[in-house]
Amino acid sequence: MTDLTPTPDRPGLHVSKPAPDEPATGSAVCHCGASATATGDEQVRLLVAGWEANHGPVHGSAAKG
């Protein structure tokens, strides 16, 4: 299986939750240089919300406009 963890060369967001009773983990790297990690379901939700609001497609479209 390919490593899906984002890197500066392959920016993105990766979330994992191997089992319902285990905490989620997440990592994000943006092409602008920002990066973050999170452990625990609520912290990962906040990481995803921050990524959607400030990076990823939204950040890319703001940079073009």
C-alpha cells in the first residue's frame, strides 16, 4: 500500500481511523508551507475544518484570484 501521508512534495490531507474504538489521526501539509497533525476524533474534526476553511481547494482558488 502506498504511504498516503502528505508531504511538501505531495500536499494534502490524510485522516485515519483504524477501528471504531480507536482515536482518529490526521495530518495536513499545504503547498504554502503550513502543516499540522491531530490525534483524537475531535482534534481531527478541527484539523479537517481548518483545512477546508483555509487550505486545500479554497486556498488554491484564493491564490489564483
